[in-house]
Amino acid sequence: MATEIETDAVDPTLVDTVNNLFSRTGPTERDPVTGVTFDRTLWNKLDELGLARLTAPEDQGGSGAGWRESAAVVGAAAAHAVSLPLVEHDLLAGWLLAQAGLPGDAHVRTACVLHAGHATAVPWARHAERIVVLWQAHTWLVADVPASEMSIVEGSNLAGEPRDDVRVDMAGLSGVPVPDNVANELVVRGALARAVQVCQALERIVDLCVEHATTRVQFGRPLAKFQALQQQLADAAAESALARAAVNAAVRRMDTDAADLSATNFAVATARSCVGHAASLVVRHAHQIHGAIGTTLEHPLHRFTLPALSWRAEYGSVQHWDDVVADAALAAGGHGLWQRITR
């Protein structure tokens, strides 16, 4: 069922490479208590292939790719239940460094916004070698700080991925000024990246539902023959397809016209609203279709339902993005909204 990120503008070799690599190495090991592990061997392989810093400039060791290529890699990782700081290292930390004119390198990075020297739920902080921080003083500032100079308290999200609390002594911290819009753009970039991941997870969930419903026999016939389950499958597939259309539109917008911040923010907000609501329905129907087996560690369903619910709450809640869409629609008015939707 999965339609994946539009691949007409993406080198098929890239798509084949990441899918082959992640199919061999995934899923990421996840302990029910300690959470997921950081696969350093796989990370080094991705860096060797130029995939860990896919969108970074070539003169800084990156590949100079765009959002479509990055979405293909991030989506493939989600589809194979591979958990790595691809989004944080490249699309967030790497982008912040570029905005500040700071050099990048092969050190594993994540990014966060500091408030009084503190940031919560920072992805992968405990495994990062450097943390790119953004904070507001007289203006917005960026610094590339060694993780060893920060206090890190470990935490995790619902899927067991690292989401750590970070503290740094602001007295000894100096940064490079960046434009005021960088803070908002960082959130928008993180929000879109999470939408890509959620969308791919939902498609894998639908695939698992179809497989289970067509192979599991109850009362002498496959579950897929029961009309109630057919309706649930159809609803889940429809919501997943709607989410995919919205996410692909936002990725196209980010890749081709990111300078139009108003239109880009609206496209990303729409994508996040769609994937957020889709996640509720798809995850609920998936567990109803699978029954008890879907709640076990032995079954792969949790590798996609838990991340989907976790990712949809990061870089803005569903309610937040619903409000952004509603506010933009009201501000545009009837004629303006139609133009915005059809652009």
C-alpha cells in the first residue's frame, strides 16, 4: 500500500541504496526498559556514504541534496524501524550551523533551543558529540557546543528514543548572531521532518493490517472478509493516503519555494494537522484489527505505532498545528484561502 515520498525527482540509486541498507540492518534494537540503542556502526556507514549529512554543502563533507532526497532517507529509516539522529544531525543541527556560517564535520550532532540555559526532551543528546544550541539574548545566537561541556539528564519518548534534558552555563557561552526568523524556521523544519516519519510509519501500519487481516482466519474465514474490518482497513488506508498527499506537498514546497515563509508554514502546518489526526485513527484501528497479538513485543506493530504517536507530538502538538491552519485560513479569507490551497 505504501506510496512513499515522491521519487520522480529523487535518484533511484539513492532510494535503492537506503532501502537495501536499512532492510539489512533494521529494526533498531529496543529494550523495553532502556529504550533504543544507537547503532554506531550503521551511523558510520551512512556517514561514509554521504547520507548522514545529505543536505550539507559539499565543501563541508555533505552531499548538497534537498528536502526530497532527505525525506527519502528519513522515510526509509522509519519504514524499516531504524532509529537514528538523521533529522537532528543534518536537517536541524547542520542547517543551524549553515545559518550561522559555522563549519560542520563528522561529529554526531543534535540541536535544541535554550531557555535560560535549559532545554527539555532534546533528541539523542546523550549520544551526540556536539550540540548546536540556539538562544535569544539581544538577538538570536547559535553556538556549536561540545556535549562534554553540558549537563545531560537522560529521558525518552513513548517509543524509547532518547529525549534528554540539557543544561549549559550561559555565562561562558558565546554565539554567532542569526536572523530572527531562524527560530521559527527551525521548528518548521523539525515539524516537517517528523511529519515525514509519521507518514511512513502509518503506511507500514496499514501494510501490517492488510497482511494480518488477509492471513488470519477466524470463524472459518479470513478477517478481511468481515465487513467491520473492511471498513476499518478502508478508513486507515484513506487517512494514510491523505497524510501522504499533504506531506508530499509540504516537502515540494520546502524544496522549491522555502523563501515564501507564509506559504511554507501553511503547507507544513497542513501536513502536520493531517498526519496528527491520521495517526489517531490508524493506530486505533490497527490495534483493533490485530487484537492482543499487536500489543506484544514479538509483533512488529509497536515499532511503528509507538513512534507515530511520539513523533506527532514533537515540534508542536496536533492542536498547535490545527490552530496554525485555522488562523491562516481566517487571515486569508475565502478568496485568499482558495489561492493558498491551489498554489
